[in-house]
Amino acid sequence: MFTLSLNKIQSIPINLPVASPPSANPPAEDENVTLQVSDGGTLYWNKELIGMNEVAPRLQNYVSQTQTPRVLIASDDRAKYGATILVLDEVRKVGIKQVSIETVWRATGK
């Protein structure tokens, strides 16, 4: 024996959101700054050699131009602990909350 059930399906109209195309100027993903400390207090700002006296002004400029400033502090195998802490102190002084410390060895200036 064969039976067939014909039920009427009822539905509710739903207004779904419409997708918009991506903006022409997507936000830059790499807005963070990498500060690398090497031997003798040598510092690199995103692979650019700088002096310790340049760190504070650059950080203040970076904070004023970026909505969510992020800093990565890295060091090579010849870096002194004290110099790394001085850089961390300068980052904290300007009020940057998102600070990461790299724990993987990296070559000088890379």
C-alpha cells in the first residue's frame, strides 16, 4: 500500500541583511611596530637602525597617529637584558597597552 501526505508549508517573510562590497581602503593589518634590541644598546625600529634617544619621540608620534598602537619587543642573541627593559619602560611611559615580547631568536636587524 502506498500513502502520500501533502502538507502545505507555511512560512514567515524575513528581511535578511544585504552584503555590501568591501571598502576601497581596507585597514592596514601591519600597523604594529617592532623594536629590536641588540648588543651595546643598538635598536631597530621596524628594521631601521635608531638610537635610544629616538625611541620616546617615535613612540609618541606613533601613538598620536594610530588608533590602537601595538608594539613587539624583540632581541637577538647578543642583547642585554637591561637595554630590553629600558625599551619596555619607554613603551609603557607613552601609554601603549598592547605590548608583546618575542621569545624566538632572530638575527640582528631582521
